[in-house]
Amino acid sequence: MNQDELKALVGKKAVDWVFDNMTVGLGTGSTVKYMVEALAEKIKKEKLSITGVVTSEETAKQATSLGIPLKSVDEVDHIDLTIDGADEISSDFQGIKGGGAALLFEKIVASNSKKNIWIVDQSKLVDNLGKFPLPVEVIPYGSEKVFAKFDSKGLHPTFRLAADGTKLRTDSNNYIIDLHLEQIMNPLKLAEYLKAQVGVVEHGLFLNTVNTVIVGYPSGPKVLE
Ligand code: 5RP
């Protein structure tokens, strides 16, 4: 089984946690795409009444094209469950997200959800966080100063670029600075530091967020709780 097939496996499995009348947060990324597809099929087949709360324009486009009714996070009084992907997950369920530049909305939706499920292929499980560059969303004004501060602190920053070579813009029109850290010894301390920097909107450390992780192995999906 290749990585894509493992992503499809967990994407399909995750909709087992969705029941009638739920409000469901829909994450972003290539694994979530399979889940959204499976969710649309389940809604049709079982005639479910589901409201989706999306975390990006990309997911909004897919969910709308498949007929999933959507509301914004501000239009719902609660979110029962959010299903999202992740870039890295450590054994104590801490994670890095934002590989798809959707970390800000993903964190807003996750932090307003009663339950969070992450769906990943086996390659995303790590001993320590940090091999995957840590995304930090910053407002464009003053971003060179934030970048210089990260650089002088030895955080190895790079601006994320779009396909045309310009600085990538997020759905909120911000920039992403990726920190190439290799290993994050103290995620909590780093998260606190990043949050305290003026100009930083959000970072991709998702700490104490997830309740259930569904991991794709060639032998089948494994549920970790
Ligand atoms: C987007 C994310 C994604 O969930 C994460 O990058 C995983 O993506 P994929 O399922 O494509 O590997 O955080 O901002």
C-alpha cells in the first residue's frame, strides 16, 4: 500500500465517528479530502443531517461541490467533532500542523470542538516533534522583523513561497514562516515564546488538542486513544 492508499484508509474510517445531527469540523489536506468524500457518501446513503464547519477555502470548495451543508464557526453554538490531518504526532499526542497553511482556522475550529480526531498515515508518527518544519503564521506588516528575530534566536526560519515564487498568502492573507528546527525539546516553552511575539498570529504546535488518532498501516487502520 502506498501513502495515498493509507490516507484513503483512515479518511474513510474516520466517518464511523459521525452520527446524525452532528456539527462536524472539517480539516484540510490530502488525507481530509478522502474523509470529506466519505462523509458526503455517508450523508447521502444514511440520509443524515450534518453541518460542516470548514477550516480552509480548499475544503469549503470540496465540501460545497459534494453538497455538504456548511456554516462558519461563528454561526454554530458548538462543534461536536473535528476530523483533521496532521504533519507530525509524537507518542504523547502533541502535534505539528499547518503543512497546508491552514493552521489558523484549523486551530480555531479544533479549540471549539468537543472532540478532535486526527487521521494520518503511519509516516506521521514520530518520537520527537521538529523534523517537519514548524509553520508560524505572521501578519505581513513587520514580518521581516519577526523573521530576523527568529533567525537571531537560531530558529532557522524561511518564508513559505507560493508556486510563482512570491511569499505564500494564507486564507487570512498572512505569511507563513517555517522554522527548521529538526528537534523540539520543549514544545510548550516554544509555543509560549512564539505566541508572545508581536506579529505572530498563530503557530502550528497543536498541544493537548487531540483525543483520538487514527493511523493508517498496510494491515489496516489503528485507533489510538
Ligand atoms: C493543513 C494541515 C494538514 O492537516 C496537514 O498538513 C496534513 O496534510 P496531509 O493530510 O495532506 O498530509 O495541517 O494545514
